[in-house]
Amino acid sequence: MEERGLGGGGKGAWRGWRTRIFGGCSEPPFCWWGTPVPPGATPGQLPPHPKPFPPHRHQEKNLTVRCEQDLGPIVLIRLHKWRLFLEDAWFCKDVRVTAPDGTLYRFPCHQWLEGVTTVEVREGSGKKPADDELEILKEHRRQELKARQEAYQWKNFAEGWPRCLNVGSIFELDSNVQFSCVRATNFTGVLIFQGASHLLAGFLLRNSSWNSLDEMRSIFSRTKGREIVPEYVAKHWREDDFFGYQFLNGNNPIVIQRCTALPAKFPVTPEMVAGSLGGGTNLNKEMQEGRIFIVDYEVLEGIPAGTIHGRQQYVAAPLCLLHQGADGLLRPIAIQLSQTPGPTSPIFLPSDAEWDWLLAKTWVRNADFYSHQLLTHLLRTHLFGEVFAIATLRQLPACHPLFKLLMPHFHFTLHINTLARCVLINPGGVIDKATGVTYEGMLLIGQRGLAKVTYTSLCLPDDIRHRGMADLPNYHYRDDGMSLWEATESFVSGIVAFYYREDAAVRGDAELQAWVMDIFTNGFLGRTSSGIPSSLQTVAELTKFLTMVVFTCSAQHAAVNNGQYDLGAFPPNAPSSMRHPPPVEKGKTLLQHFLNTIPEVDTTANIVVALILLSSRLSDRRLLGHYPEERFTEAEPRRLIRAFQGRLEEIRDRIEERNHWAPLRYSYMNPLEIENSISI
């Protein structure tokens, strides 16, 4: 190990610099350590008799480095590693150097050292470009970013989609962004267990319709400990109250909005819904008073449907009108299963025959499945999270305070997204084989979805106001989300204020501006109409943008991910495909037709295996606000982290108190269920 200092006194007695190295490894590594290299010395200078350093997992190694010169403040250290025979990858957490006068310097490393390599690690204080005066530190920034930009390159996945990391498989990923052994083992273990369970039960071998609604319960009753919510769903899925509840607190709580005027394509008349609204009121009055809501799946119009087992599947683009009753509950009052009204596109009502109304609601749930999986979940959390991660790696060096803030929120994101492109959204993958849309249809949905994304829709307070959802009762996603947004914003604001004293510091940070432009260009394809900023001019703008990034990668992902199995395990509540076309007239639907329309048994089983994996709680998860890597070394950021954790505990307590008496608990935004990053 070599140390770089600012220089100081001349020659004198040998000075001892005590060094502690923290790390873990897969096989015993070896690391050079030697005399410090004072300013002006030849780079790469090593001691005449280097000593091996074999730290084992979670081991701390103490060394003493002696030199004749006073190095002054230490700003940089260099670690040399080589291997003897076998691969000896070593994860270095950090290095701590104590000067002869007792001053402690911390050098966060947090990276794998593989093969024969040399890494230079800066002292841990967060530094913007303007904070560096020494040319050696400026050059270190430039070289670090040059290497990262070569290692993490963009590529196009599909036209009109956010760009992604240029790798073909998880085996091409840098070790520093791959799953840990624990995560990989847990992930694979859950998949194998669930697949084997459903195979043994015969579900994956049956390409026929379910025999009855009750038989469908058997697919989740085999998942011990996770059957509570699916059982509730199986009991209540027919009810209009529960159907409305899911638009507020289900997997897709961001598509509903207040309706102040009916669109011409959805010609609901006051007479149609009078019975649903109750006496003493009418449709126009209810709209004026803000109690009518609408969900429009226009994004699905004209999407090509595929085949499963050689049989044609069908896709609809429905509209659904909902009413907030005097009891505060939300209920559907009209459904149209296409974007084009007419004789072959009837408007279904609660007063229709039981199976007509139930099938119409199930078509809405099918449309919501596509909207949720491909847009709310995949696009707006996973793909945007990857964009934020790549831009951070490419444009911000490790010493930058925003790198320190953001990196924990990208933990494992590049790995899980690369895996998704190989098995989930690839041709022949789960979406292609177990849903009703073709691969080309999936790409078109993503393209349309990105074209409609706005900055407003990504910032929860703005989105709630824009959709007119500020005062609807029982909207737990909004209430819990706003508490989490405010806690995150307070934390981020403190970090930003500590490093950026004035707006000019934001405008003048070239690395920050390159980061924002990278996101705008490669994530949102330079579309100015989105409102996504291409530069940041003020402290307030920076705080809001960073809050959006952290919230998207943590709380928002938890809200739209964690309930997938709970609400999707019972097939009619979230069907992945429909095997008959939408009805063109009323009075024709019976139970058997319903069973023959929703997915067959093996298609359901394939989806359920995927859902339980995607919503699993793995043992090595890192909860929101917990930063074991300790990238910040200054006292104030560490205090802000503790304050953030305290606010999250308060939010947890409020949620658990509310849930105590609830028949169906909303826990997806409980801080105990929120990971720092999109890692599954």
C-alpha cells in the first residue's frame, strides 16, 4: 500500500502510520503494502521487501507503514494486489490510516479487486470538482471517469425505450454490480423450489381450463405463509368495493384520476349510472363535486395479441368509471371494453347480469396487468432505475457527494435488469410466452408508455395533485408515499445543503450537469415535452431531482412490486391473458365461458412462479435508510442518515398502528418492507 500526502516537514525520525484494512474475500488475496510515496516520488515505488496481506472474510488487518518524511494530510492511497496461483478475488471495504499525531483518515473503497491490479482510493470526504485544488486529485477524477465510461456503456434495447447497459448477460457484468453469492443462491433457490412445487402439483403440465373457481385456490394454498392475502382476494374479488380498492392500494395505484368531464369516446349517460349513484344526485353533480374517477387503458389500443399453445389470445383497451360513495369507498359504475363506442362495444353496468359484469371487470383487471407489469413496474422503476445507475457510474467519481448518496440505491439493479432482459422480456421469455401480447406488442406498449412519461408523474406530490387525488379517503399509497417522500426529501435536502451552499455551486458542477444530461438523453431520449430537466440550476431543483431518483428506486418500487404475488396469485384478479375476445353483446356470459376465457392452468402456474419470485423477501436485502457501506465519512451526513432512519421508524409505527385493525393490511410501503434499491 502507498500513501499520498500534501507534504510537510523534512527528514527526521521514522514516523509510524498505522493502517487498518477492512475486507472480505472468496479466496485469500494478497496485497502490497510498503512505504508511503511522498509528493515528487516516482509512482509505483514499492518497498524492497513487500509483505503479503491475506485478510479473510470480514477480517480487519492492521499494518504499520514507516517513513522519514512528514506526509501532511493524506489525500490518496494506492493498493496493489496480485495473485499467486488461483483466482483470489478480494472485496475491500475501506482503509483507515492513523497519522503519528493521531489524525484518522478514512478511505472508503467498496470494490472487488481481482487478479493483478492496482487501485487508487481517495480520502472519504465528499468532494465536488470545484473542491479539488491539487492536480493529482483532478487527474484522478478524470481517469476514474474515463475508466468507468469505458466499462459502463449504453446500448439500445428497443426503439423508443430507455437505453440500457451494453452487456449480453449477467456474466459480462463487472463484479462490483453483480449479485452477491448470498443473493444469487437465495434467488435461484426460491425459483427452483417454486417451480418444483408447481411441477409436482401438476399445474405446469396442464394446458386446459380450470375446473372451477374453487380449484384455483389450490395454486396458492401450497405456498405456506404467503396464502393469507391471496385467500382474502379469493373471497372478495367479485365485490365492487374490492375492485375499486385496488386502484388505490393495489399494484397499480397511479393510473386512476379524477374525472371532471367524460371523454367523447366513453358515452356514459346519467340514466345508465343513476341506480349506482343513489337518490338525490346525478352524474354531472357528482363530477362537479369531485366524486367521479376514471381509468383509461388507451395505451393498449391496437396492441397485437399473441398465441399460447397455438391458440389465439386477445387484448382490450378498456375504460372504467368509478364513483366515491357516501361511505367513502370507491366502486365501478361503468365499463367499456374498447376505445371506440358503438353497438359492438356495449357499456357494462353493475345492474347487468352477474357474469356479464364480472367478465367486464376481469377484462379491466387483465388490462391493468399489462399496464402494471410493463409500465408502472418495469418502465417506471426498473428501467429508469437502471438509467439513473448507469449515468451515476459514468459521470460521478466515487468522491463526489452525490455518488456517495446515490450508489446504495442502485445495489444489484444492473444485475436484476440484465437478468430480466435474458429471461423475462426477451423473445421467448415469460412475457412473450405467458401473456396475451406478442413480443412486438410488448415493445410497442413500452414505447407508448415512455412517450407519455412526465417529470410531474415521477414526483409523487406533483402526481397526486395532477391526478386530482389529494383528498380521496383510504388512499394508503398516497398517504404512506407522501410520508416517505417528505422523509426522503428532508434527508436529501440536508445532504445537498451541506455540499452545495448556493445555487452557483449547482450550476458550476460540471460532473453533476453531465449526469443530468446523460439521464435526459439516454433515459428519456431527449424529449423536452416530458419536463425532465436536462440541467439543474438551483439547490431546490437538485433536491427535487435527487428525491425523485431515491424515491423511485426505493419506496415507489416497493409499492408496485411487493404485492404482486398477494394480489396476483388468484387468477381472475390479475389474468395475464384472455382466451376469448371481449364480449360484443350482453347476456351471453356464463361460468364456463368465464373459465374458458381466463388463462389455462399451466399459464397461470408460470406467472405465479414468476410473481412469487419477484415479490420475495430475500435474506440479504438492505432496507431503506440503512447504509452498511458507510460511504460518507463526515459527521454531518452521518447525522442526517440517523435522522432519516428515525423518521422512517416513525412512519413504520404509524403504518403498523393503522394496519392493526384493518381486515386487509396495506404494508407495501412500510419501511420494513422497502429496500434501498431495485434488486429483485
